[in-house]
Amino acid sequence: MAKRKKKYINASDIGAVSFCEMSLYNKQAGVKSSRINQGHIRRGNIAHDELNAAIRAEAKSQFWLLRFIRYIFRVLFK
């Protein structure tokens, strides 16, 4: 009996299917996306990268405040 290669579905695949029902099939079948779709994907990736950078910058700027609040709670509730 020949062994079958297991195909796993990751979270990214689930997100893609929620946007386009054929995306997982096309990915597994090796179908290439059109040039227009590739442009949309690139712009979407850029937008996600910019959002992630903004979130990281905001979290970094508020890190000192969280440490200060934690210090106050430790002092007050020892």
C-alpha cells in the first residue's frame, strides 16, 4: 500500500478560503493567479506590513507606561 502525503491546512489557508472559496483548491492544484490578482495581493501585503509596523511602534511607545503601572501596583499592594 502506497503512503499518501498528508496535506495540512494552516490558518493562512483558512483566511484565504474565507475570502475566495477556490483559493485552496487553486493552491493545491498549482494554478497561478493572474497578474491583476498578484498586484492586489502585493498591495494587501504592504498594507498589512504598514499596519503591523504602526501597532509595534504604538506598543513600544507605551511599554514604559505599562512598566510604571506595574511598579506602582507592586509598591502599593505588597
